Amino acid sequence: DFNLPERFDMEYASADGTKERPIMVHRAIFGSLERFFGVLLESTAGDFPFWLAPVQLRLLPVSDDFKPYCDGVIARARR
């Protein structure tokens, strides 16, 4: 990582006595997929975009008279 040594103002004395900037080698504990979902979860606060939401459609009829219509919408959505 070329950024972090500079940000932390890190230096070391080389064999000839000059000050050198180190290069940090580190390991990412999580892979890119895990980082993607972590960032997505943090940025959306769990309110995922429609294409990723576990529940994509929820209908709440305002009275029992509309339940047959809601059942039809659900049946069409499952096709």
C-alpha cells in the first residue's frame, strides 16, 4: 500500500544512512465480495436496492374486499 506510509509519515534509515519511505505489505482479511456487501449494508442501512432485497413485494390490503385483487397481483408476480 503506497498511501499509508505517507499518511503516517513513516520512514526508516537505509543501509547507507538515508531516510527511505517504506512500502506496507498487508493482507486483506475479507475478500472483495465481503467488502462489497459490508459497504452496501453500511451505506443503505439494510434498506437494500430492489434487485437485492430479500422481500421484493409486500401487499397490505386496506380491507378484506381487496384481498382477491392482492392475491392476483401476488400470483402474477410469482410467474
